[in-house]
Amino acid sequence: MTYDELTQLGQNTVQPKSPEEAVLETVPNPHPGTLYAVRFVAPEFTSLCPMTGQPDFAHLVIDYVPGERLVESKSLKLFLGSFRNHGAFHEGCTIDIAKRLVDVLDPVWLRIGGYWYPRGGIPIDVFYQTGPVPVGLWLADQGVPAYRGRG
């Protein structure tokens, strides 16, 4: 199998300036029709508060059941990194990421957990999924404990 359509993997690439500029690339699923989950974890996700311009930090967990295509991981890394200078509220970032992946992949199922670190003393967690977990899918817990601060 060749991957001639990929423009980022194995190439020197520039970090996209915005999520709109970022290109999410896909590759064929080597096991279409097989029920399995793929997980990406981004424990150091950053974006900017749209009001203050101050950085916001999150631990993202993305799970999806592929259809015909898989997301190419370098393009996903560049896409997530493109939020570093992007101003949006926690809910906007989390749901925008999920919807962009759904648009590009047309997965059988997708969920995202956005575990945002406190701003103003309040952590915000944002969850989204495209529907019920497919019957028969083994799906691990996202493994991110509730924020406890210094406990």
C-alpha cells in the first residue's frame, strides 16, 4: 500500500497558524468492518481564552471507531497544535475538534473528553459523543480523574 496522498508525514511541516488552516489527512483503514476503537491522548493541549488572551490547558482524550478511514497521527498533532494561538472557550475548542474529525473521518462512532485545567478556580470538563457506544465494543475508561487540586 502506498501513501502518496499524504503531504505531511515524513516531511518538514510548518505548524498551522489556525485550526481552519490545518489539514487533517486520512489513510485507509486496514480492517474496515472490524469493530475496534482508536484512542488519541493529548495531555498538553493548549488554546487561548478569547476574552483575555491568556493560555488555557487541557488533557484531551479522543476515542473513535473507524469506518473506511483512519486519521493520520502527524496531521492530528499539527491540527491540535494549531489551537495554541486560537481564542475559543473550552466548550468551543472541544466540540470543534470533535466535529472536524467527524467531518473528515465519517467514523462509526466518536467521543471526546476535554478535561480543562482550572481557570478562575473552576475546572471545566467537556464531553461529546456521536451516539451510543456500539454494541460489542470494548472501550477502556478515559482514565482521567476528576480535578482535585492539592487535595
